[in-house]
Amino acid sequence: MDNHQIGQIMIEQNVLTQEQVDRLLTDQLEAGTPFGELAAKMYGIDEHKVHQALADQIAYRAPQVKLCQETFEPEVLGVISAREAWDTLVLPIRVEDGELLCATTVETLPAAIELLSEKLDQPYRFALAEMRPIEEFIANMYAYEGVDVADDSEAA
């Protein structure tokens, strides 16, 4: 079994049993509802646990990017505010194949998933980058005041 499927991840995290995952997969095929959403509805799984399992799955599969090599579409910055971008370290990059591509870090991936799942109706996906470059790009691209990107100390 692929250890990077969300159901398997939730079993490994002791959030669901194998029987629950099997039932969810059957119901998911019938209903077409996302696995995490069904888990929350059918078994009362906390949304944060669903987001963490999804983050673990995405972190395994998401590509690593160097932001300085990416082509940015400035109009996509408006999908989240500068404050939201800074607080969650999410940087919208561009729309690609109908999906909004956003950079974030492994550490902030659960918060990024939570933010975008609440804010966006459009499909999105993540690429992973190092924390410092994301901080610098957010500060520069959003002209976010109060952020000193020249300082090499840890960002707040």
C-alpha cells in the first residue's frame, strides 16, 4: 500500500482505523467528496488533524522550487492579503493548468492548507521552498511594511 495516501497517513497517526479508511474510500467513490471532508463528517475528525495529514501527503509529493527561478503573475497576489501571506508564509506564484500554484514551507504547510481551503474556490497546489526566500519574496512582492528583509536574524 502507498504509505503516502491520506488514509494510510491517518492510520499511522492513530486518527483512523483501517476499517474506517475502507468505509471512507467506499463512500468517497459513491459521493465524490474529498476524503478529509468525509472523515470529518462521518467520524468527527478534527479539521486540524485532516489538514496535518494532508500536509504530510503534499510534503511528500510537492516539488521543491527556487523562487528566483519562478515566473510570477502579479495579479494572483490579490487572492490573499499581505498579512495572510506573511502569517502563513504562502506566496501565490501563478495559475498553471487551471490551478493556482503557491509556494510555502514544510513547516507552514498545514496553516497554508487551512488558509487556502477557507479563502479560495479555485483549485490550488503547493510547491515547497526555503523559509527565508519566501519571507523575502513576500516582503518585496507585497511591499509588506514592518519586515526587514536585509536583517539576517530569524524572522518573527
